Amino acid sequence: MGIIIWLIVGGIVGWLASLVMRTDAQQGIVLNVVVGIVGAFIGGLLIGPLLGAPSINSGAITVMSVVVSLIGAIILLAIVNLFRRGRVR
């Protein structure tokens, strides 16, 4: 049951990040889930210690863990856009 919730929340976080970065038309559901989960990992490493909050990968689904994961997913999409287009939107 934990994996299903993890995939759903990861998909929502990836979708929200793609809306913020305006890459939603280029991504499908699977890529949104991947961006959400990898972004949660990045957010857990970079942003989590600064805010004192875990990411969704730690198993705790709270408002702060979703925010940390969302920030990590936005950072991931910014890095991808930087390499793909040579600029960040």
C-alpha cells in the first residue's frame, strides 16, 4: 500500500512541478511520476536539511514533505531545461 501512495503523491508532485516549469505538455503520466520521485530524492538531499523536513521518499506524507519534494522536482526540471534548451524558463 505504501508504494501505491508513493507513486500517486510522486505523480502529483511531478505534475505540479511540470505546471510550474511549463513542461506539462511534453510529459506524460509516467514521466510525471519519475520527476516527482527523483525530485523528492533531490529535495530530500538539498532542501530537507535546510527546512528540517523529510521528503516523500522517507515514508512520511505531510505538507512539508510534499513541499520539499515539489522544490526538488522543480530543481530537477530546471536542470533538465538548462541542458535541453541551454536556458532555464
